[in-house]
Amino acid sequence: MLDFLQALSDGVLFGATYALIGIGFTLVFGVMHKINMAYGAASVGGAYCGLLVLQVMAGAPPLVVFFCAFLAGGLLGWLVYLTCFHFIPITNPLATLMATVGMLLLIDEIIVHTTAGMPMAYPAMFDDVMLRVGEFTLRGDLMMVFAVSVLCMAGLLALLYRTRLGLATRAVSQQTVAALLCGIRVGQVNATTFVVTGLLGGIAGAMIGASVGTLSPLLTTPLTVKGLIVTVIGGLGSVPGAIIAGLMVGGFESVLQLYRGVTERDLYVMLLLFVFLVFRPGGLFAAKGGRD
Amino acid sequence: MALLELKGVSRHFGGVRAVDGLDLAVEPGQVFGLIGPNGSGKSTTVNLVAGLFPLTAGAIAFEGRSLEALPTHLRLQAGIARTFQNIRLFGQLSVWQNLWVAQNSPEDRARHGFLARWLGGQSGARDEILPLLEFSGLAHKRDELASNLSFGEQRRLELARAMATRPKLLLLDEPAAGMNSEEVGQLRERILSLRGRGVTILLVEHVMELVMGVTDRIAVLNFGQKIAEGTPAEIQADPAVRKAYLGGEAA
């Protein structure tokens, strides 16, 4: 029982990073009705860019690395928008999808070539802190990961629900034509969405690096798959859904890793997705409203 | 000089000539009615002025400047706003937020810096939004989600949202569709009040009670072409109009 609780809490804390990735997929889908397949790779790429700081400034504090990953993620998000959406015919449903798949492979290749495919150590914070309640422990680095992720989500929700920028974003996702005719610059809103999701992705990548201790190019594909699973389970286009689904998938895979081992773990995550697709295809929070 | 001038405007969809060589001139301050049987090209004309799709031929000028090169969201900057035949509100935003998010006129843009404008709170726009809420009679529902409003309230909100963009020219696409006669009466008062404030209105409408009551001038379309233009009284007496509407020989 204690093992179960331990695995569950570790998993839920780590799941906050999945939630961030899920939010990235779901926001872009909500606003543009497009899947940005390059998102997971761009997030890992952002985290790698954070490591560049250590090249320039050896021994820089982890917070600086995280912040650079955050900014680099935003920049990558904008680049993905520019290359895969801005100049690509948006009405063709396959064009942007294939462009982002290409971008996924490109980012992956760039990472492999610049790091020679070797995993790189990633800085963490509070990794020597342990909260103990009897046998039950809470790892300091995981709590930091969770706290940073929650902070980012709170920031995002405030942006989406409290500011005009967020309202304009939601307006575009609900009624694109009417938003255009209210003078909202839909192209700018789309680009901003990519930058904001990119920022979140950069921090998610950095948090994954911090909690695992290393970054490896092998991370991009599983992260993309997990992100999409979280998005579908949460309900395409639903931010609260992505948050809950992220924590849920994190806890679920951690518990199954405990009982079935790391090799079988992802199998059960797929099974969870299957169950959702069969019994609740709209996800936890099927998107309300939508376009037209 | 006419505020809005259409010269030889055509829009073809494949072989269908939705609008075919249309000339119109809407003077500043006018309420201009555009009527005609279903499929005669009225809504297409509105969409062309709003910039939802390009012209096949002809030219549209607003305040003497060609609209052709102006993308949709910049037409609003120029002072053109519209409402939709099928309501298109932001359903998951509140009444207040629907109005707030539509404040994109050059005056509103100029008033605040970029950051204050996009990241500032909702309270900044109180002075502009409260009169709009009063105008639409929705002050008591300001925090209600737009999708929870009744049909009539949604239509009022859509009109208020168009006004929030501070238009010089307002395109109303069948604003009275589905309204009962009491609501049509209220709508008529609202349109006249807008006209009193100097807003020019292009009104597309089937409800003749409204069209004849508020317009200064009417153009009648049939099969994408203008078959008559004149004051409401002239139009009511026009044999070609009667023929188009009644189908038979003119009386």
C-alpha cells in the first residue's frame, strides 16, 4: 500500500510536465483546429537550449537554465508557427500536419547531431531535499517540478481568462469569422498562441530534464505520444482537461511501472487511451461550443 | 461623396452569378435598405463589403478609398462593422467580455500601450462598455455567458458588439429574422437611435415592416442584379419589384 502511494505521488508530481505538454497541444488545437506534431520535439529542443547557458557561463544556477529553456521554447514555438503554419495553406488539413511532422524529425536530428546522441546531464534544484512522513517520502526535485509547472499553468489560466489577449484567443477559437470582423488579428493571435505554448513547452522540457537528471534525444517521440494521449484523454481543446489528464497519466504510468516494470508501462498507458477512445471519445472535458 | 460606393461589383461562385454588376451608393448618415427574394445576392453583397471573399469584378470604395487591398480585420479599422444573419457570438465569453474583446477601433488601440491594452484587466473599459450595455438592455446580464442568453438578447448583444468597434458603417444582415413584432419594434427604435448618432447603416432584411419603417433609400436585388432603387414609397409602388416578389405579372 505504501509503495502504491509512493509511486502514485511521484507519478502525479511528474505528471505536471505531461499536463504542460498536453496544454500545448490542446491550446493550438483549440485556436487553429490543427495538431502541432513538432511540439514535443520543440519542447525538448527548448530544454537543450537551456543547457547552452552552461556553455557560456559554467556553473550558472539551475534557475537561469530553466529560464533560458523557457525563452528558447517560446522562440522555437514562433519558428514552428512561421515555418509550418504561416506560409502553409491552412485550409488543407494535411499540409500543416505533414509540415509539423517534418519539423519534429528535423528538431530531433539537430539534437542528435549536436549532442552526438549522448544523454546530457541536466541541473536540478532541491534534489537533496526529502520530505519524510514515516516511510513515505516526497522528493524535493519533484516537488519543485510540480510547483514550477503549477505556477506556469496558473499564469496561463490568468492570461486566458483575465486578459484581453486571452479573451481574443478564446474568441478566435469560438468564432473565427466573427473575431476577424471584430478587428481581432487572427494571424497575430495564432502566432501568440504558438509562442505561449512554446514557453510552456520549454519549461516542461526543462522540468523533465530536472526530474530525470538527464536529457536525451530519445525523449522526443515518447513525449509527443504522451502529450497527444493526455490531450485526447483531457478532451481536445480543453485546458482544464489537459491538466487533469496529465496528472492522471503521470500517476497511472508510475503505478504500473511499480507493478509491471518500466518495459510494460507504456503498454498500459496505451490501453488507458484505448479505454477512453471507446467509452469516452470526447475526453474528460469534451470541448464546449467550438466553431460554427 | 458617398460613404460606400459599389461599382459594377460581381461575385460568381462557379457558374452561379450571386452578384452581377451591382452599382450602389450609400450616402453618409443614411439607412440604406437592401431587399430581394431569397438567393438574390443580398448576403453576398454584405460579405463582399465586409471582405469575407474577393470580388470577381468591379470595385468597392469606402470614403473614396478602394477596399480591395484591405484585409478583413483592417476593414473594421476603416470603420465597417457587421452583424450576422445566423448569430455568431463568442458563446463561452460573458456579455461584458463579448463587448470588451471587440474594442479594436483605432481610437481604442491608440488609447493604451500595447501591454496595457492586451494584458490589462477588464475594468479599464468600463466607460465605453456601460453605455453599450444600456443601449442593448443587457446591463443586468453583464456576467452571463452569451450562449445562455435568449435569442432576442443574443441579437441585441450582437448589435452592441458591432457598435463596440465604433463603426462609421454598420452592415446589418437580417437583424429581425425570427423576432416577434414587439421585438421588431424595439429593433426599429435602436436602428433609428443609431442613425441619430450619425452611424450609416446598410440593412439587409426580409421583414418589410422594419425595412419600410427605418430606411431612407432601398435597392431591390433579384438574381444578383439591381432591379429597382428609390425611397420606400417608390419601391412599394414599383411594378418590377412586385413582379420579383410575387412571381406573377405586374398588376
